[in-house]
Amino acid sequence: MIYIGVMESTTSYLQSVGKLIQHTRLARNMTQAELATALGTSQSAINRIENGGQNISVEMLSRIGEVLSSEIVRLNKEGKTNFVINGGKKLKGAIQVKTSKNAAVGLLCAALLNKGKTTLHRVARIEEVNRIIEVLESIGVKCKWLPDNDLEITPPRKLKLDQMDVAAAERTRTVIMFLGPLMHQYSHFDIPFAGGCSLGTRTVEPHMTGLAPFGLSVEATSTHYQATTHKKQVKKDIILVERGDTVTENVIMAAALYDGQVTIRNASPNYMVQDVCFFLQKLGVKIEGIGTTVLKIHGVKNINKNVEYYPSEDPIEAMSFIAAALVTDSELTITRAPIEFLELELAVLAGMGLSYDISNEYPANNGKTRLVDIKIKHSTLHAPKDKMHAMPFPGINMDNLPFMGLVACVAQGRTLVHDWSYENRAIYFTELSKLNAKIEMVDPHRVYITGPTKWKPADITAPAALRPSVVIMLAMLAAPGRSVLRDIYSINRGYEDLANRLNSLGADIETTWE
């Protein structure tokens, strides 16, 4: 076992870890090819890892440890991961968009509806997914990783809800989406308060009002939501008071096991909602209106099917790479981008001077989502004439707005960014001032950004919020010199192996631990 300490050099760490992996593999009488197959990678990649010639994430080390039945690396007590970024370098090449983080967590919750085996293909192996898997396994669900990041989910005959891993549940907001799948299966159950990103107070009341017509009542204690179900006939359309993604998914999942027709109005038509709908259709649930704000759902009494599903690609990750290209003034090709959820962002950026090419459309592995390849070209950008703000789909995605603000930093002129949907998120733009961006705070929701920015390196602790942390990381890529982004757990919540993937494009990001 290797202990990783403060700012240990990547070179020495890779060599030491590589030797340990090789010795452990040989002790298990396993070939490189066999280890590669178990991990869903290539023999050449294993050879590079063992020779210290390939960057390797903590997540990959964990997977190797599972296969070899050996703890390869143990972090020190605090276990914080940092990025040391040598910025000012141009990026080039092509990068493929991975499957959606938000789709994955919604589908993991939806799998609770199914008494049969669910196989999700090419799941994003990120911390948010890991937390939900920990919660599922703690209540008796068997989750098995297969090659190529496929995930096999097998439920027990009866869930052990009283044994739920509270620590894991409290680190994600996704656990709130257990209400919809469980309410028809259990008359009484508890779930811990939801956590996730630190973005201010986000009420769960829309979830409660959306689920109440099915007979769910919830009492909040100091640590838990205590749920009680008295089955009711849904007598009229359910009108969501907030067009939220997780709210919509929760009500859809409740409707899936309701024996009758339910109409949901003001539903979110966003990408992760569509994924849940496509998945439920494969389970025999009839759903009309997918991609619109009105859903008609014909539920079933029981679901017991062996089913396979491919989550769609992540539009937010695609937008991250678009922003990375623009902020570093690089030419990049982003492949397998879900264009339906990027069209407006590209239109706004085109109005700012973005030059890009786009391929013909082709289907995602789920057979539903439309994909394209986007080539970002050298562009001279100017501030938009109107303010930038997000809206429920088909508006600019809430999670894409931070990246649009980052692009504004390299555009000539003054841009007003209005992040109305989150209580504190706009405040995180001020962190970019440490990298020499000109940021004027109007109020907790609005900032003026004046560009173009002459970036300078800085040492910053990542915010406890996913997208703002990635924005800072991308800005550091543009800043000539050595920057440090500390405690990047929030990035690992939503992105798989991001540093190494950017390094493959020409970035210089070293991962260290403290």
C-alpha cells in the first residue's frame, strides 16, 4: 500500500503505484490482458500504468484495487485532492463527451421501481454516482461494475431502508428522488436530508406538493424526512409549482407505479427527465409528451423486467469543453454532443462571434438523443447585446450559465450575467477576480463581467459547488504560469477523469494530494 502525502510529485507517485499494481497483479496470477478486460480498458493502457507512463485517477486506482482485491492507495486523514495547473497552453485535438451525470443519478433512482435486473451501459464513474451506489448497497441493492463502465443493478426481495448509509446520503441531493420510487412500495420510510452543492437554500416543497396527490405526506425532523403513504386516486392533473428537473423525475417515478393515468403539467422537458422517461418506457410504462411540458403517464401496478439502457451524453460536459476551447483561444472538436440541449447556447455564442462547424446528426446509443460533432474554431468574441440568463429547457441550461459567464471574460465589452435560479451561485464569479478577471457584483444573483481578461495565475480553494469549480479550473488553463486549485472533490462529483482528459488535449494539470 502507498500513502499519498502533501504535494507528492506525480512522476514518483506514478512509478511507485505502477510497480505496486504490477506486483499485486502477478501475485494474483493475472495477465495484463486479463486485468484490462476486467477494467474495460486496453492491455497497452495497463502496460503504461505499470511502467509509470500514464496519469491515473484515484477512481481508477479504486477500480484496480477492487479487481485485484488489494488496497492500492490510501489517502492521508484529510485526503484532499488538488490540481496544479501550468496554464497558458493551447489545446488541440478531439474529445468525446461522456454520458450524463444527471441522467445517471436519475436512472439509479428509477431502477428502484424495477424488481428485475437493470443494466445501465457506460455510466459516468463519478463521485455523485458513487454516493448513490453506496446508498443503494446499504439498503440491500447489489450494484456490480462490468467492463466498459456498465453497471448491473439487482434489487433484493425487500429493501433494508433502516440500514441506509446516512453519511453517503447526506452528501448528495439525489436521495430526495427516492420518494417517488418508494412511496408505492412502503407505507412508512425515512430518508436523510439532501445535501449536494452549496448553492444556498433550495426548498424541497415542490417535491412534496407534486407527490401529495398520490397520498404521500412528509414530516421533517432535525435529520430526516419521515414519509407516510395513504394511497389516493389522482383526481385531476398534477401541476408542478416549479419546473424543476428532479421534481419532475420524482413525480414521473411516482406515476410509473400508479395504476391509472396521470397528467403532469409544467413538467421539465430537460435531458435527464427525457432519459428517465425513455428508461421507463422500456419497463412497460406508457408515456406521452416526452420533451414537452405536459406528460401523460399510464402507470403499471408492478415492474419486474430484466432491462438494459444507455444513458445519453452530457450537454453540460460538452459546454465545458466549448468554454475550455474559447477561454484558451484553442481549436477543439467535441464529439457526441447532444445538440438538442446546446442549440440555444451555440446561437448566443454565435451572436458573440463564435466560429464553429457542426456535423450531420446521428443517434445516441439510446436511439433517441440526437448527437453531433462540434468543431470550435479561432474566434474573436464580443459581449452580447442582451444580458445572459438561464431558463428552464429549452432556454439556456442553468448549469451552462457559469460557462457562458466564463466565455464573457474573454469577450470584448461588458456582459451582465443574471443567475436567478440559485441563491448564491453568482457570487462564485468573484473568485475569477483572483485570476485577474474584471467582475462587478451587483447583487447575489447578478454580476457584470468586462473583457477581454489578461489572465494571471492564482492559488484558490475550489468552491463547494460543481460548475463554479470547473469554471475556475478552465480559467486557470488560460492563465500563463502555475495555478493551484485545492480540494477539487466538487469537480469529481460531476466529471470523470477530467484532468487527464484535458491533458490529452495539451493541458498541463498535475494531480496532488494533501
